[in-house]
Amino acid sequence: MARRRATGPDRATVDLVLERAQYSCEVCDGELGHVRGLHWSLHHRVPRGMGGTTSPMANSPANLLLVCGSGTTGCHAVIEHNRSGARAAGWLLSHGQDPLQVPVLLERGLRWQLLTAEGSYAPVPPEDTGQWCVYITGMDDLIPMPDRAMAERRATHFNQWSEEYQKQRDPSRDWPVPRAEVKPWPYAPADHAEALAELRDDDPEGWLLEPATPETPRVDHRSL
């Protein structure tokens, strides 16, 4: 009887993916059991097909996700049974898509990353996420923004206001100086949409309005 041809990744590649994921499920961030094929498995983002594939990218770390369960249990089953959601998260790709170029949503939807052929993570260019926010240092606050241009205008306006506020407050009070920074939204796209909708419904500080002049700021941080 002919021996079945191996179509999966070699041991060195498996080890690279395990180390990249720190031995946790890359989808839910849960701890993994010991038995491969039962407690954990490697999911091919671009499927290999029934007879396998000769593409060298098929078993590249960039095309592999470490997931809990098997094809019928755990996060591996979630990917198999919810293909539209899996495609939106970058867990499942179509033939012709390059896994090196398509970001993947990791750790319960907390961050987007690119997977490299070397078995590591790489940051996603902010332009690829399409979702932006203003981060207020000293307050540890994130304000979702509809686009980068608005985020930059609001951050500039806040920092002008903050500088004026610092000149007026009691110098003996050792309070942190808040600053606004424009950042890509660090969480799931659905969270950005939800947070933006909530801000539109209840925006007492006018974050989604066009910035006023520094002399008449709409932002009113009385808690500072």
C-alpha cells in the first residue's frame, strides 16, 4: 500500500507557530491542551484543498493559525462553521489572496496583526485598518473618530486647549498634563463602530463637531 503523502507543515514550522502564539489559541487567547488534533490544531488560512497543494506558501507560518480544538470543536470549528465571519477576521482567505498581505484579528478581537513567513507578528499599517481614534494620555481615554483627518483636527484642538489650560491652573498641583495622540483603533472593527455610534448619540463634549478655535473650545474637561 502506498504511503500517504504528508501535506502539512514540518516540525520546525509547527514549532515556529507555537512559539509565535506563546502556546495559546491565536483566536481566543485560551490555553491549549497537550494533544494535537484534539486540544489544538493548525488552521490553514488559504485552504489546501482535497488533494493538498504544491504551493510553498500553503505551509508558511503566514498561512497558519494556532487554534484550540479540532475542525469540529473549539475555535477551529468556529472558523469552519462561520466562514463569513472568519473571512472578515482574516482567519479564512480565498485562493489567490496572499496571507502575507492580509491582516488577521487576534486575541478575542483585541488586535490586528500581519503574520510573517519567519513566524512572527508584524504591525498593520494604520491605513489598512481604516479605523482611528484619539488617545488622551494622562486620562487613558480612547475616543473613536470617523476618519484620520477628523482625528488629527480633534487632537490638534485638544492639545491647543490643554496648553492654555496648563497656564491657568495652580502650579502647586502635581497633575498629569493631558495630551492627545492620533492612533489606529486597537480593538475589533465592530467595537469601533459601536463606540462611534454611542458617541454620535451622546457627545456632550462635541468630539464629532468641527473643532472650534482655541479661544472658544467646545471641549469641556472639568474633571482635569
